[in-house]
Amino acid sequence: MYVIHVICFLSSSVRPGARFQLHITPSKPCIPGPPRSPNTCQVVGQPGLRLNRVRKLAINNLKGRLPPVYIILHVGANDVGAIHAKEWEDTSYEVLTFLRAMFPPSLLIYSLMLPRSSWRYLPPRAAHYARKRYNRRAKAMFERELCLTVDHPSLESHQHLAPDGVHLSATGMDIFTQGLI
């Protein structure tokens, strides 16, 4: 068995083609690792990933493996407007607790939600404020639980979105990736 250096739970805001752009595969280098350790990155994702699906993805893809050094969690903004902020916060805590129990020594890194110009469940202005509220709550909770959080301030404008207004453009993907590593 080998140690996976990084596991990334990614939503579709990080487009399926991102694996190619980021050169992330189960056995290719991803980010710098400790000396003499395998430096691999496994992407576990699905289009429209929501927080309540992360546990199932972890169980289906990672059960029985050695714990990774880092777990990066980026679920996008698919929950904004679909569930109330309190329910989202409770689910976030459950996912955090589950990942901690499944991989106790791993460092959990939570990537805050990115902006969109198109939203499924709310008008754009309401969704923008809801996303910011979710991000504030997530940042406080994950940092209180001694996890790292990654904000993406250079992606706050919509100039790095693809024409669909939801996913990142190639330039946006590069900026997003640099923010994680």
C-alpha cells in the first residue's frame, strides 16, 4: 500500500477537464510533500457535489487505505439556497467529524465557496449574500476545529468564470489551483 499525499473532494465548479489542466491523477505529483514520501494526489469528485454526499464518496473510494497527509474539501456552492444555512452548518460539522474519524492524522483543508453569476435556487443577489454567510460560518467552524481554510479573493469577480456563469474558466482554474497549493 502507498500513502496518498493529497485527497481532493471536488465539485464540478472544478470542471472535469481540470484533472488534465492540473495534471492531477492518482499517481502523478500534485503538491510538494515531505522528503522521501510518495507525492500523489487522488481526486474524488462528482458533478454537483454537495456536502451530504462527501461521506459516501469517502467510503466508496478510500475505505481501507492509509490516511492521506492532506484532505482538500471543495464542494462548490451547490448547497446555497438548496438547504438552510443552519442545516448546511450542521452537515459541514458532520462531514468534518466523519473525515477526522476516518483519517485521524490527516490535515483537513476546506476551500471556501466560489462566486457564480448564475444560481439554481436563489436570485443572484440573494445567493451572493448567502454564499458569503456560508463562507463566514465555514471559516469560523473549520478553523475552530483546527483545520485550514483557503479563501480565493482573486476569484471574487466574475471575470474568471466560464460562459455558463457557474464553472471556472481555464485561467480561473489556474488561480484556484495556485490558491490550494
